[in-house]
Amino acid sequence: MALVDDECVEEAKEYEKTILTNVQENKTIPNTVIITKKYYEKCGHTIKETNEIDDKYVNLTQEEFSKQYFSNNPQFKLESFSPQEIVITENINASCGKHYLVKENDGKIFVYKIDDSNKEIFFKDTGLTTEYLTDEDINNLKTGIRANGDDELNSLLENFAS
């Protein structure tokens, strides 16, 4: 009796030995954004910045990105990594620099920044006057109205402008 080699059977045996996997390595892409969360220890605020990825960091795995990025920025820590976005955190031993005091002086409204030592530093002349404000607003402005962050400052100034 003649034996016939069956190629299909041999291929099936080889296939059984092979472990099928679907591994897709996460790599950065040209559209990856880098989100940096800066936590300011002195005031407890976190400011989030979003930037496009620099070309030199495109097409890198998490390990490759970390080696390159963090060697230049050791104060940063990686929070999350995906092809769409990378989230990095940084703790800074200072205040965020976004603390303001809005005050009246000679019928005009000025903005001062509050530094780490709680000192008022002139920031800007708003060009607004107290001419049409209520007595309550004027009294509050004489002692100063605090605003934390640019959004709060802008909202406060818009209220005085209308």
C-alpha cells in the first residue's frame, strides 16, 4: 500500500503549533496631543495645557516616548498614554500666578496680581471707571475683589463693563 503525503494535514499541524495573537502596539501619531497638568502646591490649583505633539515624538511607543521626553523634563510624570493623547503631570512648588485683586483707585478699576507672599503687583489698567457702579460694588472695589483664574477675572470685569 502506497502512502500519500497530505500537505493539508502537515499545514494543519504547523498551524496548531502557532499561537495567534493580535498585538497592536500603541504608538504616538501626528495627531496625538500632549496634555500637561501643572499642580501648584502653594495655592492648590491645577492648570491644564494642551499642545500638539512635536514631530520628534511621533511614532514612538510609551517606553520610547518616556525615555526621550522625560530625559529632558525629569520633573514630569506620565499619567496616561494612548495614540490620541498623552497626559503628563508636574508638581510645582509655587502658586499658579493666576490670583488677582480688582481694586478701585481714583474712580478707575485696576487689576493686581497676588504673588506667593500675598503682595499686590500692578497688572493692568482695565480702562473701566466706577461712574455707573452701585455703591456696594464701589465699596467692594475699595477693599479689593479677589479673582482666581483668568475666567473668573474676565467674568468680574465684564460685569463692571455692562
